[in-house]
Amino acid sequence: MYAEVLPSHGVAPVVFVHGGAHTGACYGGTPDGRPGWAPYFAEQGWPAIVTDWPGHGRSGRPADFACMSGMRVVDALLALLERVGPAVLLTHSMSGAFGWKLAERVPDLLRAVVGVAPSPPGNIQPWWSWPAYPELQPIQFSRDEVRHFTASPRFPADAFETYYQSIVPESARVYNERLNVRGMQIRLDDPSLLGRIPMLIVSADTDPNHRGSTDADTAAFVGADHIALADRGLKDHGHLMMLEHGNLAVADVILEWLDSHIR
């Protein structure tokens, strides 16, 4: 797994983990050229480590990518943490389940876990009863499918084409796991182990994939704090809040929480 380091002088590095069909580029900057979360965190004194999942971006694609499980990402993140020492893990969307599993496996290597619109563990996700996607080739998402995630009024719509060029093929197995096809999503064996780690879930009010109590239910199950951005006056954010207008105000909410929990 490729990891880019943005050094700083803070107490703990923050490992940024992208969501499905993305790369670490989503944390480097926005499609319309504004600063991204990773350099901003580093400027605020938190060393940033920006990862590309195995099979994504700068990590290269293995021959068996189409049937690669999300557990390979968990294993790669574990290997990274064993090299850099205790760190903050920040996940987004599909990688949320990876973060919960990693917290169960190596709680002593995590100073905190922040899930941004994160997927829940399979323990509490409804089963997907439709047929699984064939795992013979990766999934390439169309423009219309990707537009679904950019519905927020704050997304820089004029830069959609630039954003779409950053979208990469995804492992069909990972996608089937995210949908929880026949219970495939990564599960926790002992959720009580997560209680040793400060955890936060961040929600946006116009996120089409996290309506209702989705994130609140996940927070209750894993024992995380839950911040709804609209309650902080940050309305109209969506699923891709790290790329939207006002992205650094969202970063400030996360940084304030980190300051209060692990400084």
C-alpha cells in the first residue's frame, strides 16, 4: 500500500483512508483547486499520512484485484501502523468498515478513529438479497453513478469532470462486501474492544447514502461520538465533504474533537 507523508510537529500522525473508487488524491486538494484536508491537517500540527488502498492509484493493481477483499486493505493498514506507531485513523465511506475492524484488531496502535460518513460493520447492516456483482473484473462507475455522490449544494459542480477523472475501478468483491451481499460485509467479533479508543462519526445533512439514523446507529453500536454537521451550523454538506465548499470548516470540527480527546 502506497503512503505519502506530509510531515508536521503534532502529537500523532493522522492516517487518511479514502473510500471506494477513490484514491488518496481526495485528501490532497479539491477538484476546483482549493486546499485539501491532508495539507490542512499538517499545517495545523498533525502529520498527515495519505494512503492509496492496495489496487488503487499509486499502489498498483494486483492480478486478483476483482476478487480482492477489504480485509487486504485492513492488513495493509495494520502493516503501516506497525511501522509508524500509534496514529489517528480517518476513514471515509466504504473504508469505515475497515477502520472498525482495525480498531478491534489493534486498539493499542490507534489514538483515535474518525469515520466520515462511514460504512457500518456488517453486524448491523441489512443483508443485500440481490445477486452479487460478478467478481471476474473490476467495476468501473459511470458518470451518472458518480453524480449520485455529488448531489450536495456545496459540491463544486463546475469541476465535476476533473473529479470524475480521479475515479478509479473498484474491486467487485469489496463492492459486494459494502452492499453486504448475503452477509459479506466485514463484521466485528467483539465490539467491546473498541471501547478503549476515542471514536467519532461525522454526518452531513444532504448525504444521499446516510439519511435518517444510519450514522447514529453506527455510532451507538461501536461506541463513537456522533457529530451532525448541520447541528454545528454547517448545513448542505454531502457525502464528499472533504471536497465541497466549506471543507476546511468541516476539518476544523474534526480537529477540535481531536484536540479535546488526544492532545
